[in-house]
Amino acid sequence: MQVEKIESLKSRDFISLADLSKDEFGQLLDSSIQLKRNWKEGIRPDALKHKTLAMIFEKQSLRTRSTFDIAMYQLGGHSILLSQNYIGWGVRETIKDVAHNLERWVDGVMARTYGHSTLLELAKHSSVPIINGLSDLLHPCQLMADYMALKEHFGSLEGLTLTFVGDGNNVCNSHINAAMLSGVHLRIACPEGFDPNPEIMKAARDRGASIEIMRDPREACEGTDAIYTDVWISMGQEEDTERRKQAFSGYTISSYWFTLMSARGVFMHDLPAHYGEECTEEAVYHERSIVFEQAENRLHAQKGVLFHCL
């Protein structure tokens, strides 16, 4: 089945899900699912033939690095890998200068950065789309893959409750935006002092999002359709390891927690998993886990974003 372009996304940055309308988010999910089906049925599109994506990495990556590279290939395009060692922005030259160089050579830039401000600076000075591969504030591409997995598993996002257990980090912030756009009811279970970004929370609630913050993680998982967790210590937070481990004592998800979910409930994790901290290995490999479906969908979610934005 042919996938039609979402004209409103053409040549647009993809930095935050909050920049999308509900219709755009829904169409983007559906087209990513269709691109996945098409590929598995042997349909080999060349929608990005002769187009090039620059991939910039300040942080280590398995899924983002692999899936954007493969996604460009599967859409008939090409990618080039850059790292801070190659570029040296902020040291060797300014982000502004990097943006004005790259826009002359490539059709889009995907950046995985520490500071969210780096992405915003790139976007300010670039005439080609900037895609957020991860920042300290948001991880929108991950949530595209996650909500693809939810829709494939449940058939619809309508009426779902999802519980995020852990740190109010970049993934949690993007969960707030995804819930806002989909109508999913979101529970966030985190200790005091580890809440998600308050500005993102307020903006989402102003747009009608159904979100609640809870302090008892097991209570938050009662009757939920999905338990989602993430690492307690993100890259760049290693000096805070011991304090975080103490704060999240009692938040380690094992298969026992699955008895708290609805009968149809599933377990989710964006990976990499730190076994013995946010979850057990048994939870990730449990029959009710869709963790590796999420990982698979990173490829097809990336294809959807690239297909429409480049």
C-alpha cells in the first residue's frame, strides 16, 4: 500500500512531539506502521533516493545510530556519521557555522546531543530539517516507536492507560507529549524531586492531556495497560549514581509487578536496561514484554520521520 506524504511535515524540524498536531501525530504513526508492513511484504520504496542525512553524535548509541542509518538505506538514501571528535563544535567552530556548512551538503541532520539548546541552535541556523535523536530534555523518536508498538499490540490507543515508573527524564517528558497527542491516560510514578519538566507538564495539560503524578509505584501500576520504565541514571548523571539508587529503592520492576496490570497489560522499556536497577532481566524477556517490538520499531519510526520531513 502506498504511503502518502504528510505535506504539513515537509521540510520541518522534528525536535519535539509537542510541535505536532493530534492529526499529524496520528498520521505519522499510521504511515510508519504502513512503511513497516510494506517492507516486510517486499515493497522497496526509494522515496529518499539521492538524499543524504548527516548523523551527529555526542552520546553513545546502538538503536539510534543503527536505525537511522538503515532507515535511510531502506528509503533509497544515504547517511554520513559524524561525532564531536570530528566536528568539535563549541571548540573548533561554532554550532552556527556547522549548521551553515551542513545545509549546503545534506538534506537533513539528525543530532543526538547532551544539551537540548544545541538542537535549538542547529535548527535556528539550518535551512534543512533538524531531527532530535535524543537530548537531555526530550526523546521524541523513541516515543514514536513506543506508540507504534502500543497501537500494533492493542489495535487502538483509545482508552489505554500507561504507567511510567522511574525518573522524570527526557523519555518521561516525551511520554507526556505523546499522551497529550494520543489521548492515552498517563500515570507517572516517581519519588519527590524526580518529577518531569513542569513546563512540559503544564503545556500538555493545557492541551487536554490526562496525566497524574503518583509516589507509590505499585499503586500506579494497578489496572494499567502498560508498565514502562527507563534507566535511573542517564548518560551525564553518573556522579549522581548513589543518590539516585537510594531514591529509587523499591522501583525495580520484576515479573511480580505484571500481576498488578490489567489482563491485557504489557511491559515496556526503551533500552538499554540496567538489570537489577529499574527492572530485572526476567521482566524484559517475559512473555508479556514488548520491549524488542519497541526496539524493532525504532527503524520504522525513523523511516516515517525521514519519509515525511526530508
